[in-house]
Amino acid sequence: MSKISNVLTMIEYLSTGKKYSIAELSEKLEVSPRMIRVYKDEIEKAGIYIDTIKGPYGGYVLNQNINVPKRFITPNNINIENKEFYNLINKAIKEKRKCYIEYYSKDRKKLSTRTIYPYDLILLGSEWGVAGYCEKKQEIRHFYINRIKQIELLEEFYN
């Protein structure tokens, strides 16, 4: 596997909350223990900090929630037309910012405007979507990213 694939896989393992020794990670990723330490440094440079437990029963533990797309779906199976919208929504989630969207109905005949509080990116079948609170409907709704015509990050934040 490539370095980036190994780093993502390592984050996926650690995001379970389980403690992994360097030897365990080395075996799972089929790399040397030295490379596991390199991957840990690279992950921490990206702002994801991994706790190190020292001693004979030590290892690495990730004590934060990191959302990594699950690997059981290959990139060829996921349909996304607008990666820019995906990235904007991801930014809004991280910064807890409200978004204004223009959203097509299922048959793409009607266009509605919404202010949403995006909580998480989710897979809706084979398409990326966003789960978030909709001010118009006053409930949590799911929105397909491919049905968003326009998106704007607002300066307003939500809790």
C-alpha cells in the first residue's frame, strides 16, 4: 500500500479507541516498526495527536473523534459530482458554521433554499450526503451533496 493509504488505515485502526502496540500496527500494515513511528509523526503534523503509552504493555491510542471514510467502499463506487461542495461542508462541520444552500428536489424540478447546521458527512447509498439541522423544517435532515445547486458558508456558528 502507499504511504497515504497506510496512514489512513492506521488512523482507522486507532479511531476505534483500542490501544495498539507498534508491533501490532507494524504487522497489520505490513511495514517496519520504524515506519509506524514515521506515520505517527506525519499524522501529528496534520494536527491529529496520538497518545503514547510507555512500558512493556504500551502502545498508541487516539483520544479524539476522527471521521475517516470507511474502506469497505471503493472510490469507484462513490458518486460525487462536486468535490468543492464536499470540502466546504467538511470545513463547515469542523468550524461548526451554518450553511446556506439551494437544494433541488428529488426529481430536480423544484429548488428550495435552506439554512442548515451540518453535523456529519454520510453515505446515502452510493452518494455523499450531509446530515444536519434544517432551520426551515426545524429537524435533522439528510441532504445529497449532488442535489445542492449552491452553497455558502455563513459567518454564524451553531452549538
